[in-house]
Amino acid sequence: MPSPEITYQREETLDPEEFVDVLKRSTLSERRPVDDAERIALMCQNANLIVTARLDGRLVGIARSLSDFAFCTYLSDLAVDQSLQRQGIGIRLIKETKRHTPKAKLILLAAPAAVDYYPKTGMTRFTHSFLLDNIDDLKV
């Protein structure tokens, strides 16, 4: 009997519970507000480019992005079930995301554990980025 095949597709919506489940199975939950149902729901609702990897219908990988489809695509979450990592699922999710936004630059912030992964995919390290988490930190 052949092994089940992973299917990749763009999906218009993302179920918050399913999203949290794959975040937990990928360890990305350590850096995401998985205990804040309202924030998770908004993250799912407001992403405008969602590419999934499914195995027998179960979500095993996700690339959740925000894009203008012309200049930039911010790949906010790239998560793959730990038991299926190192099989090319992450790179395929990146590739499928880029296919939907061919003219836009694909941008992401790497999790500390993944900093060495992205250069291996062919992505270029870019050191000129900045982060503002708290508006009160902005100097006037």
C-alpha cells in the first residue's frame, strides 16, 4: 500500500484550533500567543495568504502570510509538525507562498532555532530590519 501523499494548497480560511494544534506540534507555539484565543482568531482571520500542507486531511504544515501581492509578502508563520520535519515540507510551503506572489519580495523573521535553516533554503540573510513591539518605546 503506498504511503499517503502530502497535499499543498492555498486556503481562504484557517481554523484557529487547527492552527494552534500545528503550532504546538511544530514548537512555534513557544513564540505565539496560543493561550489567547482572541488574538489567534484575529491572526487567522486577517492573514490574506494561507498555504497548507495536509496529510490525510490533517494540517501538518502552514505558511501564514500577509501580502499586497505586488511588492512584499511577510511570511509570519512557517510551521511544520516536528515528526515530519526534514522532509522538504517547509521549503515547499515557502515555494508555494512565493508562487502566489511572484512579483513580491518574501520577507520573514526567523525564530532563533531556525536562523541557520533559511540560508540553506536559498534565502538571503538581511540585517537591516527593525522591530517595534511597544509604542512607548518609540522616541520622539
